[in-house]
Amino acid sequence: MADEADEKKRAPKPPPVERSAVTHHEVSIGGQAVAYRATAGTLFLRGDDDEPTAEVFYVAYEREDAEPSDRPITFAFNGGPGSSAVWLQLGALGPRRADVPDAAPSPPPPHHLVDNAESILDVTDLVFVDPVGTGYSRPLGETKGDAFHGVKEDVTSVGEFVRRYLSRHARWNSPRFLAGESYGTTRAASLAAHLSREGLMVNGLVLISPALMFQTIVFETGNDLPHLLYLPSFAVTSAFHGALEAKPKDLGPFLAEVETFALEEYAPALLAGASLPDERRRAIATRLAGWTGLSEDVWLRYDLRVDLARYCRELLRADGRIVGRLDSRFTGILAHANDDPLENDPALHYPYGAYAALINDYLRRELRYEEERRYEVLSFAVNEGWKWHDEKRFGFINAAADLRRAMVENPHLRVFFGSGLYDMATPYFASMHTARHLGRESQIQGNIHEAFYESGHMMYLHEPSRKKLRADLVSFYGEATGGGGQAASRS
């Protein structure tokens, strides 16, 4: 018996095979019945020797009453890095949606999926991609995970998936879109440039909660830009939680005033450094206190620079609560007093369990895809081992440079920037800054559409924002597939 067991251990493992499960469904979108085919499966990436180096798991949705060759196709992924595509698939774009509460903890199981009336499957086929190390995607053979887990490596591998998928399914002449959320927007922007160099142009990019210029969102000594670009998010959050003397009646004019103050008064004060006169320093601190609800003393104590972690901890300190990073409408408590509020984000923890349960149940029960391996909703190992730089680049990641190159090489490339006002991971004013710094040319600015939502990083958790997001995307896809340029728009 022992010899037999040892022989089984020594026996070569059977080679992996690509596999898929196909099911058929119908969903009502905008009052219209949409019949669709769902495919959950794997596709191999291959090395120069044609041996598989990785299997990439995906879920594709194709409308059944449309000709696929000229129908738009969108490749969608989330961020992290280290996240599967579950959030966009079951939260915003796919035909089924996690029914979870907005800005509140999800109840215990059982959780529920509902038809997503705000899906965009009526206007585009959808392919949700789990990058290697997330979902069921994994390296194969002798290839290690670090061959895929870096800024450059990730773009190359996802680009190879896109190319192979288009070839496998005869979709090379379809209008092509990339959709990403958070770090997924970093990937999408660089991927557009990468694919362009290979002659594979895309019609449009959907950037949800964009993170392209990391110097706009990373608080480090000597980098004052995030302090300016986070201020409107601090202000709207403080207003939401009743921390200001008077709640603004209309967020539009209120935020416009904060934005103007940030650029015209706060920025020069920070740039002045030690040369800023004491009287002016106190005046700026008073204004900052008025916008944020944090005391003038706090602003003076931290040299007019309150970073995100400190703000999240300080705003509701008197109530013993912190505010969320991904969505500052969420509040929670810390397990221990010295815990980092950014690492203990209630806006992530509250919906996480429901999404994890639902994707595992959905793949097996509705999509008939059987797999015993763990589905990596969020891989912290991938995130912690990520290679952020290569030998040719130093400093902050700047995918905006790649986006500009893609827009220069493809004058018809449309770009959608969607931001939540209560997103303090990738704040809306940082997204605006990025869009304004892509270039002044009409070829660039005329192809940008910006949209804003009274929600957070995952704005689709908020029903009114989810409905607005669908309407905005339907309009965007219509423009991006119809040709012709229009002035940059903001909604």
C-alpha cells in the first residue's frame, strides 16, 4: 500500500487543459429583455516555446441576438493590485448584481443576487478578467507568480490575454473597450498604449475611480500635491457627517469654492514652506478648519498638512469612530486603538464577505463552473509582492503618460473618467487634475468625458449613482462607436 501511494506521488501530473462552462440566460435592462450566453472558463498564456505559462480565468457575457463581429466588446478588471474582477462583475456592469446595503454592514448569509437592470450588456459584450494570482488564474509549469506581478509584467500578460481572446473568438473587428476600476485604471491606461504598439487599437477606456498619477494620491514628505487634491474630499465628507457649522445646500457650488481655495490659496501657502508668514499661516489654518471641521490647532500642529490617515481618525474621534477610505460615508470602529484606519477600512470590510460568498455560489450554481481551488477575491500576497518600478523608471507611477501616448497614436480614442465624491482612495479632484494634465490639445481634451457621483470608490453600491453610471456609460459607448469628436463633457 505504501509503495502504491509513493508511486502515485511520483507519477507525473496530467497536463492542465483549458475548459469552460456555457449557460444561457435572460435579463431585463431598460425595460428590454436581453438574452445572453455566459461563458466561465480559462485561457492559457504561452511562452516562446508554446508551453503554457499561466491560465487566466474569465467570465464572458455575449448578447445572443446580435452579430458578434461588429458588436462592441469590453474587457473589464478590478485593481488592487491583487483583486479579482468580482466587484465590477457583480456590482456594476454584469447582468447579475450583489444585493448589498449602501454605506452599511452587509447582513450575515444568505446573501442574494438579483438581475442588474443597470448592466451595460445591452450595448456591449463583457469579458471579466482575473489577472494571474487572482480569482482562479494561476501560473503554470515552471513559471512563478512574480513573472506576472509587476506594473510592466501585468500589462504584458493581460495584453496577451486580450489578443488570444480576440483570436479565439473571432472578435478582431469588433469595437474594443477596456474598463478598469482603481488600479485597474492604471492597467487600462498602460494597456491601451501597449496594445497600440502592437497595432491593436481600442475605441474607448472606462476608468472608474481612476488612479493614473500616483503622485496625486500618495502622501509622502515633500509631496504636497495630495494635500491640495484631497481637500475637497475632506470637505464633502465633513459636510456629510455634520462636522461643519452649516451644511451646504448644494454640493456643486460648495465644492467649486473649496477647489478654488485649494488651487489659489492653499497651494501657494504649502509651496511657500518656512517662508510663509505666521499671520498668513494662521489665516489658512482657520480656512482649513472651516472647510473640514478639524480644529485650527490640528492644522497648525501638522504644518497645514493633515494626511488621509489622520483625517480618517480625527474627524469622528469624539464619537469613537473612523471614516472609510474607499467610501467616506461609511464609518466604523478600530479593533485596537493604534490600528491604521486605512488598513481597517469599513468601506471594504462591510461588503467583502457578501461579494466573496456570492461569486463562489454564482460560479457553481448559475454558471455551472466547478472548481475546488480557492477563488482569490483579493490576494494580499500578490499586492504585497508587487513590483512597482523597473530599471527605466523612478519615482511615482504615472500611467497618464501612457494614456496620452495612446490618445496621440489613436485620435479616436475616447476616455471616460468616473469618480465618486466620497472616494478617498482615488479622490475626484485628483482625477480632474489628471484629466487636465493630459494635454491642452482638442484631440485630447475633446475625447474626455468626466462624470461624478455622490458615492465612493465603488459608486455602484449607491443606487442613484449606479443608475447614473449606466446612463453615462450608454452615452459614452454611443459616442465612442459612432465616430466624430465632441467637446469634453462633465456630468
